[in-house]
Amino acid sequence: MAGTQRRRYLLAIAVAMLFFWNLGFDIYPYAKPDLNRTLTIAQALQKVWPSRAVVYWDVYAADNRTIQYFNPDLEWKQLWGRAWVGDLQETMERTYANGQTLWFELNALRSFRQKDPEFRSWLVTNCRIGAEHEFVNGDHTIGFIQLMSMVVAAGK
């Protein structure tokens, strides 16, 4: 019986140590905005994006979920490995007709521009690149770029 009690006691100590380790080195630091770079970026983008802006975002980039969570007043359009030109054109026309702005996740834009000839052609023919906001987050970058319709750009 004493051996079972000793094992339970050691297990309880191990669980408590794991809890405090996790709290001290993972949960608490990331709950502080000045230590959570993704949260800081999300808050900075709140000042960049007007409400009701439309943002295309790469669902495979984990940081984008945090940015989306802290910017709920935007229309978020998911990119699942491909940017569909028909949807982009329709969204761009609707967005600018309603006086809104259109943004695209920067790493996805660079990837699609390089790998997808149809997207690259659409981009060159129909868009002017607007404001760009890029942030370093540890070993990678996060950014968003405004896509402006050539029709809107010509009117300015």
C-alpha cells in the first residue's frame, strides 16, 4: 500500500510541475500582448484596415487565425491552396463598388504569383498594388497587401 501512495504522490508532483511549467513558459507569456508578436500584429492591422474591408487569407498560415480573431469587422475570404480568379474579380468589383477595400495575404500572393499563371495574368491585367504591411514574427513574415482595381486606380 505504501508503494501505491508514493507513486500517486510522485504523479501528483509531476502533474503539478508540468502545469506550472506550461503556465510559466507558454500560457502566461503568450497572454501578454507585448510578448505575443502575432497579437501585436493583429492589433496593428486594426489601425490599417477600415471596417468592412475584404481580406483574402491563407488558411494554412496559423498566424492568420489570430489576426482574423482580433479583426472581426472584416469579411474574411479563405484561400485553400488556390486563388480562384473568377471569385477574385467578382469580389473586387463588389468591394470597390461598395466603397470598401480589398486585401490579400502577402505570402499567399507571392506564392500564387509565382506558381499560378492564370492568377499572375489576372493580377497584372486587373490590379494595381496598393499599401503593403509586412511584419517579422520570429522566423517568418506576416503581411497583407491592398489590391486595387485598375478601374478604381484610374479614377484616382
